[in-house]
Amino acid sequence: MNKRLRKKKHLGEFTKWGRQLIAYRNTTANADNFHDAFILDAVEANGCSSGGSLSVDKLDVVIELGLKSSDPDSKFEKVTKWLDGRADVDKWKSGPLFDTWHGDFNDINEESEQTAGGASGPDTTCPGTPQH
């Protein structure tokens, strides 16, 4: 397949990568401010986009991290560091890196959990993907 078609179909070097992220808040106060800050400061500030569910005490989103050449792992690390720095985030968990256009999306389970501040449980990652 030629380069133009790979780009049009988001294949090969044009694959868009993403990860599921679930974060639990320890309060329901100022939910709108938290959501705005998450989107602006954690997601968009790192060149990502997201879609999913935002409630007063939980967010369940897929973070679109871009192409492999734009270092999706470091982008995701910046998003999670933002969560770790928030006093109102109790814990978060993430799923494996997956192809957002063609990959199999498996909703993450309760095992891959990390408390805000860095203490972690097992992380589910794709083979060959460094763990965070």
C-alpha cells in the first residue's frame, strides 16, 4: 500500500495511538473546574485529545496520543503526572496502548490501578511497551 493510502487509512507510520484512563476524585466539589483543567492543562496542553465520560467524582476517557513518532508514552506520562499532582484525585488506572482507529479496545479491569502520588499496582501494557 502506498504512503498516501496508509495516511488516509491511519495505517503503518500513520497509526494513531491511545490509552484508556479512569480517574477517581475524592470529592464532588468543583467538578466543572476539574474537568476544564483536565482538558486544558493535562490533555490539550500535551498535544492530545480525549473523549469519554466525565462525572462529578470520576472520569473515564480515552486519551488519543497521536502517532508513534510523536512519543505517545511521554505524552501519557505528562497527563498522569498532572493527575498525581492533584489533591482531589484519589486514584487512577490506565489501559494498554492501542490503535484508536483499528485496534481492539478492551475496557480496563480493576487490577491496573495506581493511587495518585505514584504507588502502583500491575499495569496492563502491550508487549514491547514500557510500563509507567
